[in-house]
Amino acid sequence: MSLIGSIGNLPSAFLQRTPGVGAADSPVAPFRTDGLGASPSAAPADFGSVFDKMVSAVDAKQREATEVTRQVLLGDNDQLHQSVIAMQEAGVAFQLMVETRNKVVESYQELMRMPV
């Protein structure tokens, strides 16, 4: 288990750009009139699957932290600092997930308030 580096991988899984979406494919890019659409492989990821991955990653962090803490409590492992670090990482990952959810809900509510 990495002491601090393991939490660094968590936000990148949630916040990385979708493959195939770059500056040329941005919403302000010119509209194509030649009838050729984007390939299916370049389609953006389903929003629900992104949240599923986020919840799975947070759950994995929590399970890992619980296991390390259990080992310390049973005396199988004497590295209490790793247990504390794992619990903090799981807590930060959970807070990130909750704040991401809150921002999405807030954005949706703001869109619903906009006049058509």
C-alpha cells in the first residue's frame, strides 16, 4: 500500500478527459455538414457509468482501510500509521464523491430554473 500516492490516483479517475474529446471536438467546434458523424468509440462515457466507477473506487478505498485497521486491531500488523493514513484517504475520497454529487445536483437544479 502506498502511503500517500494512492489518493492521487482517485481524482484522476473521476476528472480525466473523456477519450476522443479534445479542443477540436469541443462544443464550439464547427458543425460538420458532410453527413459523417463521430465514430462510436469517440462517444463520451455514460454519466451513470462514471458515477458507478467513482462509487466503486470509494468503496474499494473504504474496504482497504477497514482491512488494514482490522489487521492492526488483531495484532497482525503493527503499523498503526498505515491504518490512520488509509482511513484518512478513504475519508477524503468519500468527501470528494459527496461534493461531486452535490455540485451535479446543484447544476441540475440551476438548469431546471432557467427559462426556456
